[in-house]
Amino acid sequence: MRTKKSAEQENGQVRSIQLTGRGSYILSIPKHWVREVGMKKGGRVEFIERQGEGLLLRPLASTRPENASPRGVIAISPDVTSDAVTRRIISLYVIGQSTIEVNAKSGTLSASIRDTIRDVARRKLVGTELVNESSKSATLQVLLSFPQLLVPDALRRMTSIMTSMQQDAVQALAHSDRELANQVLKIDEEIDRFSLYIIRQLKWGVQHPALLDRIGLRAPGECLGYRIVTKSIERSADHAARVAKNSLVIRRTLDPRILKDINTLGQSASKMMGTAMQALFTSDYQLAERVLIDRERISALENKLVEDILNERLPGSEMSALRLVSESLRRIGEYATDISEVVLNLTVQDSIEAPI
């Protein structure tokens, strides 16, 4: 049986407007809502009028939950691995903890664990600093507040980095530039940082749908869509890094025909991704459709590249590396189509009256 509270939250509540004093109207606020958003007696709220949708009620900044400081505490044993500590810290960051404290269950934190904590904060967690450290504990603080980096802005930055990675990886292959290829592999860490930050923000948005505009979104349904898009960009960056990694295997100047095919495939994948992201940020249904139409073309381009590779008499390791390059470039194009499908789902309601 559902509780009264859960039924009210699901179905909404009806409350009567009261008249008091010399003509002021008052309306009571559900008690559970006041508690959930972290307000107390004397707290202030603001009303925002939305055309055709009534009023939006939300707490003012000083009482909003993003200003709270939830603390996550990790107690670790002497035999814990660095990877286990890394995973736990990242998990606490993603679920929204503002302070993460790592304590030794017994004895002291080993030098390797303390190095791991610093490394995680520096390389993986946006806006996080090591604010306190001793032989027995270390404390990380998330200093970046919500308005400073909105989800769409973080995703734009993430996409820009990924696109540069892909283009540089292809250039590294074409010119046998090992230094550039290694640089691409290092940049991949930036993608992971933005991905974790966006996931943290989206989780907060799901928990506080009335305050979505604080992270740059408009409706709860966008949280799931943006989560899928973030994952697609992250996986595309992984494939760009794989192109760079496999370029290090190639020890010879490639046939101009193969290089031309690789460039054509890479440019097509990059164009599809750019169009898909433009469709997302402009809520353009027709633009997203255009990307989906190109899905067959990118498969055909990969098939042509593979055929040319097979016609070359290359050592097995180099042929395998080129096959992986072609697959990765094609997969980036396919992730662009995944993003376009998200855009269709988010914008289809607005496009019902538009001609097909």
C-alpha cells in the first residue's frame, strides 16, 4: 500500500487559496517539500511566472540544497588497493558529496594511497581540491558551485576536446607523428573529468527537478538524454584515443589511397558528430534526422577503407592496427547517430506539426 505522502508526490496536491487581513492571499506549502529542499522556518522562496504553465516555486539560493555540505567518509584498511580507493572516491563525487574524507582504519595512510588521493583530485574530479592531509586522513573538498559550469557548457567543452582528439589522431597516423599520438592519449583524461562532473550534476537534477535551471536544463526528461549523450561523447573519445594508440604500431608511410580513405572516413565521422551536437543544443529535430540519414554512408566508407587495406600486403600487426582504426572512426559516427536519436526523443513533441 502506498503511503499518503508518496501518493501526494506522484499525483500532485490540491490546496485552497485563503484570504487574510485586508486582501492578502496565502497558500500553505507541503511540509515534506520544505524538508526535502533543506528549508526551515523563516526561509524565503521565489515565484517565477511561466507562460501558460502557472507559477514555479523554488527556494532562494541561501536555502537551496546545493549550498549544503554533505560529507562522505571512507574508512580504509591497510591492505586496500589504490584502484579500490579511486573507485570509492569517484562514486562519492558522482552522487553529490561536497566533502570526501578518507581515514585509515588503523595505523596510517600509506604513501601510495595518499598519492592516489591527490592524483584522483587533480586528474579526475572537476573543482575538487585536497584541503586537509595528515598521516591518518585526507579530505577532498568540491569547491565548484553549480552556476559556474552548466551542464550544456561542460558538454560543449567535452565535445570540443573529443573532436580535437579525433582530428589529431588521424593527423598523427597520416604523418607518423608519435609525439602527437601520445599527446592525444594524455588528453583523454580531460574527457573523463568532464564526464564525471556532468554525471554528478545530472544526478542532482534528477533529485531536484524544480531547480533544473540551476544546471542549465529545462525539463527532467533532459537528464536521461544528456546522460546518454555524455556517455556517447566519452566512448567517442575512447575511440579517438584508440586511433592514436594504433597509429603508433604503423612503422611505414601508408599508401596515399589508404590515407585518403582514412581522412574521408574521419572527416565524415567528425561532421556527423558536430551536426548531432548542434541539433542537441538547438533542439533541431530535422538536423538530427540528417545525421541518421548519413548512417549508411559512413558504413560504406569504412567498407571501402577495409577493402583497400586488405589489398595491401602489410604485416599482420599493421593490418590489424589499421582495421581497428577504421572501426573506431566508424564507431564515432555511430555514436553521433545515438546522440541524434536522443535529440529526436527530446524534440519530437515540438515537431508533430512539422512536415516530414
